[in-house]
Amino acid sequence: MDIFRNETGDTTKCSIGILIMENVQNESFEDKLKSVRQESEATIRAKFDQATRGDLKVFHPIDAYISYYKNFGYTYHVLPQLESIIKGKSIPIGLPSVEAMFISELKNMLLTAGHDLDKMKPPLVLRVSTGNEIFTAMNGKNVATVPNDIMITDQENVISTILRGPDLRTAITQETTRVIYTVYAPFGVEEQLVREHLRDIEAYVRMSSKQSVTCLNQVFY
């Protein structure tokens, strides 16, 4: 399958990690990720117990995202999520394949989006947004892209951007059996970190979907 193309014109600006898994179970009556979720919360709190927001901002790889977001006057959205866990809030329980992604995102601090592959029209394309693209965000509202942001589109519309997040059209639901995760790695985020992050997501998905199969696990430039 022709799954991905980079049309930004600058392969050093942002790489993309992609993980595709099939036979995924999103209807679960057992909290199979409870132990790893609690372990992740404990690790985060132990690691950043006395950290200020300033301390977190210079921690790698958060610093690479802070640098990117700062160009647009935005705050890296994983940062306040991380702070809430440090202060005692629990990682929310959700659909297993979404929860696996969220746990990994907080653990590794890499910006990740999850989609239902069957709702997409490949290939995916990495592009620089113009500000004229309109798509429906996860909250159900139509949003415009931010000019010069990095976005991923399929052959129908935008599926996510760094600053605006993922779309609703391709969102993972209880019926989703084929998932695709995309990891935005702007300049400064090493390939090895992305590969380790993808392996974490893969492992967590398999904890709740033992019959799942990995079809693609790759970093694209």
C-alpha cells in the first residue's frame, strides 16, 4: 500500500512515525491497561515531583515541541496534560487503542494522533498548511488550519495538524479494528525516540488485543 508521502519540500523540518495495526479490539469489558496506566502515573510523579513548568519546558523532547509551538504563540498541549498527572490526576480510561496511545504520549512526550484506517483514503501526505484548509476537529467544530503549520492529509481532507490536533472524520471508535497512529517529530526529535514510542504503543495495544497484528512500523522523512 502506498501509505505516505512528504510534500513539505523540507525533509528535515518534521519526520513522521507511523504504526498500523489490524485485528484490534476496542470493545473491552476488562481494564487490561490498569497496571501499566498506574505504573506510568507513578513514574511520571516520581520523575517530575518538584519540577516547575520552566523545568518541564527544557526537558527533552518537550523542548523541541516548545520551540516549534513558540513560533506560533501556542503552548504544547501535552505539557499541561503532563502537569495534571504530576499533580495527582489519573490518566483517563478510554477505548483501549486510544488509551494505549495516550499512556505512551505522556510517557514519551511525543505528539501522537490515532485514526481508524478504514475511514481514510490513502496515501497520507505531509504538507505545510496555508490557513485555508477547513476540517472538523474532535470537538465537532469546523476549524481552519494555522498558516505554515505541519499537517497530514489523506486524499479527502486534513486528518490532523500539529497545532489543531486530529480530525473527527477518521476518529477511532468502538467499532474500529484497523488503527493507524501518526507521530509528529519536529526538528530536534531523534528517530530513536520515535521508534521507541511506536514500540510502546504497539506493546500496549497488544495487552488489550492479543490477536492484533502489526502491518507497518516505520519512521518517514
